Amino acid sequence: MFGSTWRALAFVLIAGHAAAQSTWYVSKDATAPFEGTLTQPFQEISQAIADPDTLAGDTLLVLPGVYGAFSTLSGKPLTIRSTDGPLVTVIAPGASDDTVRLRTPFSNGTNTLEGFTVWAKPTGTGVHVDRRVILRRCILLGLGVGHLGLFTDNCDVTNSVIEHCWISGFSFATSAGDHGGCGADFYNSIVFANSPGSLNFLPGQFYFCQLSDPHVVDFAGHDFHLLAGSPCIDAGDPNSPLDPDGTRADIGPLPYDPSYQPHTTYCTAKVNSLGCTPSIQALNTASVSSPRPFWISCTNQISQRSGLMSYGFAPQAIPYQGGFKCVASPTRRSGVLNSGGSLGAPDCSGVFTLDFNETIRAGLDPALALGEEVFCQFWARDPAASFASNRSNAIRFKLAP
């Protein structure tokens, strides 16, 4: 839901300004020649910024992926906007201490960064702002100690604008330089889980949540969707545009979606030879950067049996060996698992468990990329069953930042 809503909004905004500016495209899947067109996009944001054909006031439209650090130190003010939002579009740190550095010339336009997750180095800065910048629908994450989420410097006559953003995991969520007493106007943003006293700058206008708990699905797993009952729902600036559901603006980068679920089950399990139905389930969130485990388990398995989990990137539900094959080929397999459980006569106390985030971190499967949807099913030995095996139902989920 969020991706399609974001994409529609991005193209509406682009269409509304097409007559006044040029639009250039960036995609991690691009191949040479890199021309910045829809069919031959640039491969990196830094490449697009450096190209002599991109001019002040142009827009860089960035497709999903993980991109390298960049800066606009040339003083070329640009709008840098993702097509599908921060859940699938990430800027990762590089050699510099600043993951993103945005410099706007005095009285000459505004740099805008919209719809990205920005990872900071453990002792670096997420976004370093020189003069006026607009930061919109962004997630700033300190992966480790995290020094500065947002650093404002060399202020112009007007404040920077931070709207519908999330800043967490830093020693200082925001800080200002010594040049001009920098200010920023915060609207509908969440500042959470930073060091105490982490707002350290001369503020402009504030309309944001700085709470002990904004109530999101899984903060540690980097799933920042709002839960029902969150104090950030319908609590934004009443003068802001309405959310996609027509209600008052929510606070944070992701509008509240009551239908959202981090993972869902589907398909039908094969009843095993003891009359039990294997049941798949998950705990926490699949994430490409969080150290927190994402446990996928399957209960009601026969005790002390070997098995494995297969996964792929498309669902199906076709009859197969007396049950259903719920993941379309090609599939990948885990190593051999043991169900454990009772050591005596076989019963249904067995459970298979696998930390899928460990599989992602291993880096052996490049297809396990940010935003990818994954489908999983367990298989187990069952000598007394048809084809001497059984299969569970299946689970589907997307990989969060």
C-alpha cells in the first residue's frame, strides 16, 4: 500500500513541475551508457549530481535500491526524490563522516531530500546541511553509537524544514554549527531513542513527537509502521495536507495503515502421519541491517525429525506429494534442521526454528535485497506419510531497512 501511494504522489509532484525543470533518473540496475533517462538512468545519485547536464533546480528521481553516500558541495540545489519511499530506498555511508551532505548557495534555491532511509556511520552524521534544506519523509538511523542525525550549519535567512521524518539511534538527534545560529522547522516528525538531551540547536517551529514510545510495529527490527493506538496517529499539524485515507496528517514518515501486517501466512499444510497439522509463524521483522533476529518457526512437527526450510520470491499453491507446494521455483534451501521435542515415542512436540536475518547477513544470496518479498515453507521427513514427508503452510514478508 505504502509503496504504490508513494509512487503515485512522486509522479504527481514531478508532473506538476515538468514545465519548469528537468527530471533525471537513477537506478541501481542501470547499465552503461549512463544518460539519466528513464531507459538509460544513472547508476548512483553522486553520478547524477556530478553530471554537467544536471542543473540547479532539476529533479533526480531515484528507483528502489541501496545507494552510496553523496554530497552537493558544488552548490547545485536539486530535488532528490525516491519513487517508492524510505522502506525500499536507502543511502548507505561511505568514506566520509557525512552520509549525505547538502549545500545550498545563499539565496539560490533549496536542496530537497525526500523518501529515503539514511544510515549513518557509527561515529558519523546522517545528513549534514549547509543552509536551507527540505528533508521530507526520511528515516535517519544511527547504526551503532551514531554521532549526529542531522547537523545544520551556515544558516541562511530562512530555516531548514524537516517534515514527516524519523530520527533515532544517535548521540545527538540534531545539532547546529557555530555559524549563524542554525534553525530548523520540525513538522510531523518523530525523534526517538537517541541519547538524552539530543536536541541541541536553535529551534524554529515544532510539531513533532518526542515520546518514550511512539508505538511502532517493531522498532528494533526497523519496521516503523504505526500501531493502532499510537499517539502519532491523526496528531500532525492541522494545517498539513491530509493523509491518503483522508484524515488529519499522522506524525512520522509512514501514514498509518490499519491493514498492514509485517508477515502473513497462506497456503495449506499437509497433515502429518500422527494427525497433526504443521503451522508456520514468525517473530520480529526481516531486516537487511537490524541485528535483531527474525525467527521463522514451525510447530506441530513430529519430534526428533530432520527437515529444512525453502524460500523463494513468488507464491503458489499447487498439489504436490499429498500436500501443497507453496513457494514457486526456483527456491533456495536452508541447511538441515532438527525438530527436537520429546525423546521418547514420537509425538507432535517438534519445532523447526531458523533466524532468517542471519541468512540475510550471511550475504550468500544477493537476491535477499531491501524491499524484496520473500515466501517460505518448511519440509520434514515423515516416514509413515505418503512420499515419506510433509510440508507446512507458508509465510510471506518483505525485507525492511
